[in-house]
Amino acid sequence: MQTMTVSPINFPAFRCLSDFTHQTSVGAPLPDVQIRTSGGLSIPAHSSILASVSPVLENILDRPRKRSTSENIIPILGVPCDSVVAFVRFLYSLRCTEEEMDNYGIHLLALSHVFSVPQLKQRCTRALSGRLTVENVVDVLKLARMCDAPDLYLKCMKLVSNEFKAVENTEGWKFLQNHDPWLELEILQFLDETESRRKRRSKKREEQNLYVQLSEAMECLEHICTEGCTSVGPYDKEPTKNREPCSKFSTCHGVQLLIRHFAGCNKRVNGGCCRCKQMWQLLRLHSSMCDQTDCCRVPMCRQFKLRAQLDKKGDDARWRLLVRRVMSAKAMSSLYLAKRRRE
């Protein structure tokens, strides 16, 4: 195999040695080590610089020479020659261009992991995260897994999860199915966990919306029974028909319809009406939250409190949890409205 040597004068990595050479009393130090690539390229370098950046290269340089020759050769094989050139340039300058990341980002990540260069590894991780596509995400995922790059691994997993239908049609996924079933299983487990979390979040949002609606219903119930609204009000006051629309009109209107039905329903005596049961639940919920029993104008408030004191079984743990969550939703809603008013 023919070996090609890069001149230290022409090799771009040596351009960043000017500061170092100016600080030496003798002049520019001569390269004392050769980096050999798969294509036969031989790159001259300085062992002191390599050892200061990479502990792995430092260990290689400190090994006892097994050959009688004094020439130090470090083989870096398995990656394109240009990526090795970019790697050596980074060891000297601690900089890497966007063009090099576009062309050799994957190879530079592998080299940074193998030779333990954390600065380059962080740079490659950020660059590859911004260059993920449906076509390359499987390859980058495998590399991130092998190179212990958790941030890049997670971003790859999220992209696979969001674009799984498109990823399934890529060559990288088909190759993965035939050659790496463990990684395929790992991805499928991640997708299943993601879907489970999504369902839990959706269920939690639905429950929270229910608590907010119940909190609004409590406010409307007190408002209707105290002031009256539209067509329903206390016995000693006329409903305020001429005032501005209620701030929670849809909820308030629904509670009014429920009250009017409750007042004239014949089935509620025997417990055979679902809407009447809802009204009973609203009245009981209000009584559990009300702290003004003596002056409260909501019907049945005092009676429900007395019944709860006499019958402890009726105030079970699930009901107490419901009351706490509705009160919490009411408090959060009040804080949010106060913040909006300040803004």
C-alpha cells in the first residue's frame, strides 16, 4: 500500500500552531509522530499536543515501543481520510467548521468517543441533533447508542416516535430489522412508553377540565342562588335579566336549566332521574366546599353538612379527594384570572 505524507507547511492543521511556535525559544518543534489513515495518508503531528487533548492518545504514545525503530505511528482506520484530517485539525485548534460537520459529523462523533475527546463529542452531538432527518435518524441513533451520547439518542428516539410511519419505509429501518433486533425492540418499547405517557397526559387533562367545570358550576350555583341570573333566582329576588351577559354564560345557563328541571321533575322523589341526581351531586359538592353555612343561600347546604356529620360513611375518601381537587382547580383559576388582570 502506497503511503502519502502531508507536508506540515501545507497541512491546514499546522496553521493554528503559530501561537505555539512564537512562544518557543528554539522555533517551531518538528513533528514526532505520524497518524496513518485507511487510505494510506500519513499525517505528521506533535505527540505533546495529541496527548494534551486526548487521554487515549496519551496512553498510546506512552506505551513501550515494541519495534526497534524510533518512529511513532498511530493508526486511525475505518473512517475516511478527510475525517481523520478534520479530527487532527480539531485536536490542534479545538474548532470544527460547519462544512466538516456536514460531511464528517458521524465519523467525528465516533472518533471523539474512541479517543475520548469530550469537547469534540459535545460539538458533534449538537451538530448532528440539528441535522436529523427521517432518512438518517436510524443510523445516527445506532451511533449515539454505541458512543454513549444520551442527548442525541433521546432526540433520535423522539424523531422516530413522531415520524414512525415514514421511518418504517427507510432503508436504515429495514437494515435494522434484519441485523439488530435488540435495537428494534428498544425502539418499539420506547414508542409504547411514549404512547402510554400520551394517554396518561390526555386523561389527566380531561380530569383537570372536569374539575375546572365543576368549580365553575359551584360559582354559578352560588351566583344564581344569591343574585339570580337570566331566568332563575332566589325566591325573594327577580332574576337580573337586564344586566350584561354572565362571564360564564354557557356553564351558568346549563346550571339554570338543571335547576328548573329539578324544581319540576316528578321522578326525582324515587331517584329515577339522572339529571336530578346530577343536581343532588352539585348541591352536595357545594355543601362540602362552603364555609358560610349560616348565611349561605344555596338550598340544602346546611342539611348536607348535618348529614355528613351524622353519617361519616357518606363522606368517603373518594368524595374528599374530589372536593380537594375541585377546590384546587378553583384556586388555580382564581390565580390565573388575577394574573391576567395584572397583565
